[in-house]
Amino acid sequence: MAQKTLEEFLFGKDGVMRLVHEKEYERALEIIVNEGGQFPEIARMMTYHHLCLSAMLNDTAQALRLLEQALSAGMYFPALALGPEATGDKHNPLRLESLQGHPEFERLKAAHQERYWEAMENAAPVLVTAAPEPPPAASPPLLFTMHGNNSNVENEIDHYRPATELGWLLAMPQSSQPWDLAGRYVWGDWQVTQRQLDRYWALLGQQADYDPARIVTAGISKGGEVAVWLAMSGAVPARGFIAIAPGGPRISEPDKLLPLVQASREKGLRGYLIVGDQDAACYEPTLRLAAFLKEQNIPHELETHTGAGHWFPPDFESSLRRALEFII
């Protein structure tokens, strides 16, 4: 029998992700054990699935063994993946609640978090910039963009390059937090994300010239949530944010942004939301965020694309132009 492709292994008829969402946990675990070794590029993700499924099927000893083996192999999991937040939801049924409080699990969890933080602190920063064309006579406005989860700068920065033709300096930092596919990163552990972005923002200030009165944050998916938070929190002194198919807990439950609302109003912050109506994960949350912004009297626009899914919409260049014009 021919070896499955990665797509088939994850999402095919007997794909791991499909089986997990269909609650066929024993079968999913069997597939991981028998076939997971064929796909080393997703070893971290499959190890996590393996330990969660073991815990959910009451094989505590196996789950603990997997955590110990991952630690020895230099495969560190952040607190977000192992802590009380890992209790499952309708989008991701994987959970570790049966292990919470177990002495050996708590020891391993602390060890993973310590090693994870060390790895993030030692990671070399990746910050890519693109200057406006033609070179401006004065300091240009800045578009500070974040890639989505399981992605990187290379995959996404070209979508924003049209801004340089409008006279904007473009900058995109890359997270150092790995998750599954090699060379792809996430904005996962929130404390690590904040520390990394603080470092990137300081680094950008040392390397580039831009107009501090004309800054916009932007991002897609989880990067969209980060862009919203950066602008609303003041971590980046932005005039506004552009969120494309934004996702994350602050988007799904925008009341979590309430502590930031008053300062956002005082700064005259503006937001621009872009989403496809076929985006199963982020369409409804984006509508909730738009309703929240309206309720809080924060000027914003919502641009919906018929037939578009969870990615940059067709003719994103036009959407980007409209968004920048609305915010500045």
C-alpha cells in the first residue's frame, strides 16, 4: 500500500484530525501509533495528540511517559498547552483535565515551561522590513504586521507589500514559538508572545525610521488578534488595527478587551475587520467583535467577502488600501 500523504494522514477518511473531531479517540490513537512516525515534520503536534488521547482514555502512565520523552527530546510544550486552559472545546476536543493536579504531571509541566521559556529567550529574532517605493522625502507611516498561527513571515509578507507602493514602511516579526510543521510558528503562550513583541518593537525602533503618529497594526487569524491587542493595549502606539479573519479568545469573547476600551476611545483608535462568510472558524467571532466595537463606540468598518474562507480574500490589495485610508 502506498504511503499516505500528510494531508491524507491528517484529514483523509481515516485522518487523525477527522477522527478526533468525530470523537473516534481509540481509532485516532491507533493511527498515530502505527503511522505517525512517517511524518517527522509534525512530530510535536502528534506527540501532543498522543498524550491528550492517552489521558482522555485514562492511560495516565502513557501520557506521563510521553511528556517525559518529549522533554528528553527537546520538544517543549508551553503552559497554554498543558495548563487548565487545555480542557477542550467545540473546535478542539483534546483535553488534559484528568491530569491536572497529578504530582508527576505538575512536575513535568513546570519543567516543560521552564525549558520552553529558555528556548524562546535564546531564539534569534526574525524581523523583516520592506521600505516604501519610491523612497519618501519624510518619515513614512508604518504598517506593523503579524503572521497567523502555523505560519511565518515568508508565507505572508507579500500580501502586505502593496502598502509599500502607497508610501508605507512594512515590518513583520516572526514568532519564535514552534508548534507543528517545521519552519512554522505560533503566537501561543501569551506571556512569551508579549515579551517577544516588546523585543521586536524595540528592535524596529533601532533599525528603522517611521512616523510615530501614523502607525497601523495588522494580522490574519491569531495574528489578527495580536494586532488588535497591540493597538488597544498601547503596546504599539498605533492609530488603528486591521484584523483579517481574526481568531483567538479575545475575538471569540471580546469582553476580554473591556479593560482596554477606555484608553482606546481616548486615543481615537479605529479598526478595520475583514472576513469571509465561509470562514467556519472566524466568521461568527469577527461579527461578535464588530458588534462589540460598535457597542463601545470605537470607529470601525467590517468588510465581508462572499464565498471566502480562512485566508486573505481575493483582491486583498484593494481591501488593504481601503483599510489604511479608513484608519489614517
